[in-house]
Amino acid sequence: MKTRFLTGITPSGTLHLGNYVGCIRPAIEKAKLPNTESFYFISDYHALIKTRDPDRIEKSRMQIAATWLACGLDPNHVHFYRQSDILEVPELNWILNCITSKGLMNRAHAYKAKVDDNVAAGEDPDNNVSMGLYCYPILMAADILMFNANYIPVGRDQIQHVEMCRDIAQRFNQLYGKEIFTLPEAFIDEEVAVLPGLDGRKMSKSYDNVIPLFEGGEKALKAAILKVVTDCKEPGEPKDPCSTSLTQLYDAFATLSEKEEFANKLRDGLGWGEAKEIVFKQINAEIGPKRAKYEELMRNPQVVEDILMEGAARLRPMSQALIEEVRNAVGLRRFKPIQEKAEQKKAKKRSCPKFKQYREKDGMFYFNLQDEKGNVLMTGGCLENGRDLGKLLCCFKANGLKAFQECYCKLSDGVTEEQIEAIRLAMHEEE
């Protein structure tokens, strides 16, 4: 079985250079590894937690899908889909909600951070905390467990969510006695760069320091790089390559020899203006061709729509099979199999050996044990009371032939005590 990797991006805005270097580029490279099966999805249900602007969500879904495709994602080689097109995801999400403790959700970093901010501001701890934000880790667990992914490439700030997913999967498996869900692991790629933004902090939309990936074209990319913070040293003055985030931006798109050459030029007095031009050209050399593909896809949204719908159609049989297994485990089963099971039990009972009780002319009560064909295997009894005979037969099912020590009992020719004991055990198990 192939190792499964699963990656999702929430469509709450446009992607930037940090998303490309930290997520998209390495994810596409991992898809080329042998014996792997990769799942890439647009987590649009998650976007509803972050924004109430439907137009922004619609536009962002299109932009993110086009970005993945423009950057080299091959939909024929990987699974590429929208979360909202897999109808079984919200159903699995609800079932997992029902077995997940509130205490686990109370420990989620995003929820705790929001509560801390509210308390610090003197507000109610749960002010503006939606159930979407509170239960976000469970929906993430549904995304992962729907396709039983083995590894989830995440940043260190997302490790907790993968650990929560493991807890939820393990609890479900234990509750229902079935190993339905694989326990996923967080995959941290130490070689993947975390790009700094314009101000030197981690590139993030929340810091408003991002460098756009495709939006705004070449002009916007260059304008952003020109805003990268540097020191006040003039051209000709030696510069420390570590004193500016320009170096990290350049290194993310350069070979080892190119990195060394750029650092040496800074030490030799390269002006910041020239340095920024070099960084722009280096990044644009890789991004430019992808941007052209991106812009073509943005002009043809139906092409992107068809790719995503085809990806979902390929996955639906897999998600339907998983959710059917989950339904059966929790008791949401079809009634037909229950009826069939009952009928099979009745048929089995009819075909099993059974006791027949009767009263002879002498007024005494007797029994015989018959096999499924009606052949008499054993006779006995000769009791005055039919109720006593019934108790005796019940005692036989529990204790065997010694129950008949105080009354008449005879095995038919060719029948052994071992055969009778095997029949007795079968009767006992049937009850």
C-alpha cells in the first residue's frame, strides 16, 4: 500500500511567496516520490470560519486552485479536489463531533489564544468565538481521516491539530472495536524555508508584510521586493548578508554557488538597490513562467472547475466506502442486512439438531434428540411431569449427559457420547 500525504490550503485570501516556498513547491516535489499517494485539497469549509465575505471566498478558491495547477500540480498523478465537493466530509465531521470530548477542544491553541485576547481586552472570554473556530480541529480530523492519510505536512504551529486527530481516531477505533482509522503523523520538513516578510518577521497576511506570488503580476512582485527593509549602508560599504531578509529571499530560489556569490557581493559593498534588483530577477525567473500559466487559468475558470469536479468524482467511491464503514460501526446500518441476518439465524436454527418432547400411552413424558434430517440420536425421559422433563433438557444443555443420570436415557446405534457432546455445545452457544 502506498504512503499517503495530505495537504490543504484555506481560501481566505491570495497566496504569497511564503506559501509557495513553504507549502506549494515542496508538496509538489513530494508528489513525485515513488510509492506515495498525494491528496491536495482546497479547504473551503474552513474558510467560513475566517471570513463572512462570500465573494472573497469564491475568488480565493479560484485563485488557489489556479495557483496549484500553475505551479506544476498534475491532477492526473495526484488527487486534487475541493473539500466541499466530498459530501461525506461534513457527515464524518458530525460523527467525530459526537465522540470527541469538550476538554480536548478546550486545549486547542487557536481557541485558547482567542480567549486570552478577549480576557486581556476585558471582554467575555467567548466573545466572537464561533463553534466553527471551537471545533476546527475536528473538521481537520475529518479531512485527514476521510482518506486515512499517513502523513500531514504542517508547520510546527499545526502539530497540535494532527495530534488531536490521532486522539480522535484512536478513541473511535477503541469505542467501536474496529481499526477503521489510520493514526496520522505530522510531517515536518526541516529543509523547507520559512520566508521572512518585508519587515523581517515571518511572512504572513496577518502581519501585512507579504510579497504576492502572482497577483499584480511582475510589477507587484518588484514593488514588494523594493520595500524589503535594509540598513542605511551606502553602495561600496561592506554589508552583512545576515542583516537583511533579502538574503533569505534570494537563497530560497538559488543554488548553493549562487547563494555564496550573492553573499560575497554584499560583503564587497553591493548597493541595496542593485541587490534588490538581483533578488527580483532571481525570483521572477522561477515565478514568471508559472505566472503566465496562472493568468491563463484565471481567464478560463471552467477549465479549473472541470479539473476539480473530476478529482472529486474519482475520490467519491473512496469516501463513500469509508463513511459506509463508519455508519455500520456506530449503528447507522441498513435494515435489509439486519433482516437477512435474522433469517439466516432462523434457517440455522431450523437445520440444527433439536429435542422433541411427547407423552406416551403410559402417561409418562419422554424426549428424543433428532438431527437436521429427523434421525433419532438419543431417547430418554420417562418422567411423570412434563415441566420436570423441560428442566432436565435445560440442564443437559448446560452440563451434558450427566443430567440424565437419574432417568432413562439411551443413545441410538452408531451414535457416540462425543457426538452428543458436540451437539450440546452447539446448542449452548446458540442460546
